[in-house]
Amino acid sequence: MVYDRRRWVAGLFACGLSIQMSMTPARFPVSVIVECTPLASRWQSERWEPVAVEVAQGEAIPSSPVRNPIDAAGKRWRFGGYSIELHRSEAEGYFLNTTSPDPKVFVMWRSAEERGSPPIRPDVVTVSYNEAARLMDGGEHVDAVPMPAEILAWMAPFVTEHYKPEPRRKVRRNDPFADRDSGGTPRRPR
């Protein structure tokens, strides 16, 4: 019998099986707030870090950083044009985040290539524990900031629809003496 993929796929659709072909991720536009904290240290005078993520209005269009108008010293900057994307393959990481006592948004940042203020730039914004762990394992700078309620409410239906816990498997003990009796002699196989 010759395997014909087209017939097999056509048979699936004829039986009423529908395959969701849309692979575009769900997106939520956000802005990242970066703040400078003065330090009392002889090696470093200040520390720049992401401190918040705000819901952005409209599409996520990259823009240059904007100084916070309330902050005259220029210690808080808003980076717009980022979006949080939800992918079905990361559903476990989203589930772990949404069920934690303090859900977080993870911001991966890098040092800015050009001179000026601020000296860091956000690169990736994610809400997956697993993706943030992979980024940190790769040596990237990742900071966690509190998750706004709007993002948590947006994520909840996605997580309930796509997260399927792994089935429990029976674990076979790795005991080298399991096939011996109490006297140390090997047992006969059954």
C-alpha cells in the first residue's frame, strides 16, 4: 500500500476533524519603564533597571525612549513599541506565572550600543517562566516586574484553553538491589 499524505489529510477533514491553521500569536502592546537608582558604592554610582510594564495604547510601534515628564532629574524613561506574545508551546510557563502568588512580566535587556542616557535598552518582554529561565541560562540580563491586572486578565482565557498538564507517569525505581532477596542472592525472574 502506497502512503498518500494528501488522501490522509483529506480523510481527516472528511471525518469532521478541524485543524487550526492559524499560527499567529496573540499580542498585547506594552511600554517598559526603566529607572536609575543611585548607589553608595565606590565601584558604581548608579544602577539602571526595568521597574514596571505599562499597557500601551494602540499598536506596538518601536519608538525612541521618552523621559518621564514628572521626573526632572531624568531617572525614569519609557520605552514604547514592545508587545507580549502568547504562544501555545509556552502554555506551561504562562500557567506557572498566572498561578503564582505574585505574577510577573519578565524584561530581557541589554546595554545600549550608543552613548547617552539611558545606558540600557529592553529587548524582549515575556510572561513565560520557562522562556525567562532559558534567557537567563543563556547569560542574558532578565528582570521581573509586577504584572498589571489588565495583562493577567488578558492571559487567563489563553492559559485555560491551551494549558494541558502532562499526564503522570509511573516511575520505576532505580534500585540495584531490587532483584535480590534479603540474603543478597539473585531472585529468579517471574
